[in-house]
Amino acid sequence: MVEMRHRFSLHSLSNHNKTHTSPILSPHDGNNNGSLKSTFPDKYTISRLVHWASKILRESGTDSPSLDAEVILSHLLGCKRIDLYIHPDQPVEETVVMHYKESIRRRSQRVPLQYITNHAEFMSLDFYVDERVLIPRPETELLVEAVIKRAQILTHEIMIVDIGVGSGNIAVTLAKKIDNARIFAIDISPDALAVAKINAQRHDVFSKITFLCGDIFRPLEEYGIESKVNFIVSNPPYVSSDEFNNLQKEVRDFEPYGALVSGQDGLQMFKRIIANTHTWLKPGGFVIFEAGEKQARKIARLFEETRCFEKATFIKDYQHISRIVIAQMEEGRG
């Protein structure tokens, strides 16, 4: 179980202005980054801290320095960002300042914001995330919406297998949105499953999800669900080993490599999953993937080669990239 970070409230802020000379900023402290130390405000107020942090993050090359500075401080204070504007001169306790300084140091090193706040939003749900799992992306919401749309016409129990569960954003959201869903959530990483379980408990759907540790379909063998699955869904690793070095620093240096890279062509996991779908999928059932740029048609050809599926269809993302691949097993198969 993950130890959640302590959060603070605006109610815990000191009620008087005070000039601080903080021991964590002592010039004799060799552990402090020089740029963090040299510009640090002498008064710990909300506006001064945000101004300082924005400057540090801007100099480090982060994309949205002011926004990140505000998000991190509001997270530590347990308040909304708007409260920072309402109370700009409010003093901040030194304990909070210490956490803030460390968080800004991490963000200046390009640690993803979501790992610092342990928060990612997905389909309006709040997910806990840390370095053990990929950060949920907006594009993956298209996959979940595609499943929900096709599940609406089914009245019986809907069996869903999620391969590569990660943070649980797909499995948990589907369990939340589909009343009659029974979900098997599989990941080869015990650490990822631990995070997914936190999120299932957070959203009160733990009883609808069976979490399994293992490689692709192997953990399903003892459950007797061959030819009974309505949906096989996956946002698998799809970055090629050649593409990895060109990824954004936040992704390349901090998100789990095994959840990103899938062989030299980025298609290895798709091939392995497709090769075994006929064992588990119910006739008329669906396989729904998230795919990388320029991968959709290659994946469609993999489905064609099985001679078990109707012609695959695609859903484009917000950049008009064919991001979601949908293949339905022929009714006479299985």
C-alpha cells in the first residue's frame, strides 16, 4: 500500500506576517541548488512563493511554469488554485515551504507534475499515480468511450479483460461507468497492480475487478472464461526502441520503460495479444487498442491475417491521428 503524501490546508497557515531566515536555505547547506537558494523570498507569502517558483521553472525549461507553480502550492495547501489569487499575501508555514521547495526542485528536474502531486484526472475521475505507472492521457478516454458505447446494447453481465492495467484508469473507469461489468485487470508488474488497487478502492469498484499479475492472458487460465469475453482492451507499450530516445524528457526519464517500449517496431505487444484473442473472445466480441502514430493500419493488417475478425475501424484523436483500433470477431468464430 502506498503512503499518501501529507496535505495541508489554508487554515493551517500562520495568521501574521513574519520575515524568515530558513535553515533549509542556509548558505552553508551544500545540498541546495544554487538557483533555488539565491532567489528565494525572505517572506513566505503565497504570491512571493509562486513568483519564485515560476521563475525557477521557467529557467529550467518547463512548458507551463506559472501553472505548475500554482498547482503544486495549491496541492500542498489543500486548496483550489483560485484561493491563491484570493489570498496572495497570506503567510505560509515553514513546513509547507519546505515541501514546496523540494517539489519545485523535482519539477525543475522535469519530474512530471502528476508524480509530484500524485494526482491525474481521467474522465473527470481523480486517480492516484506515482513513478510505478504511466500517467493517464486524454487520448485513452477515447478507448473507454468506445467500450461504453458498444456495451450499452448488452443487458447481461459484460466481461472485460484489460491487459496492461497500469494505474487502473481504464479498468476502474469502465467498472464505474458500466453497471453490469465484470473486469479482469492484468499486469506483469506487481507495483502497477498495487497502484491500480488503490484507485479501485478510491472509486468503490474493487469488488467488480479481479486483479491478476502475469503475462498477457496466462493468469486467466484458471477462471474458465474461454470464449466468454465481450471486450479485450489494452493501452499496451507501443513506442519503438528507436523512438524512445526522442521522447519528452518527462516521459523518457521518469515513466516506466516497460510500459512504454515494445520492441524495435513498437508492435510486439499487439502481435502477442492478437495471436491469442481467439481463445478468449466471444463471437461478436471486440478487441479495442490504443495505438501509436502510424500504427493503426499495421495493427489492422495483423487482425486481417487471423481471418477471425471483421475489418478494423479507427477513431482519430485530437490531433487527427488514428489512435484507437477496433476489431470485432466474426459471429461464426470462436
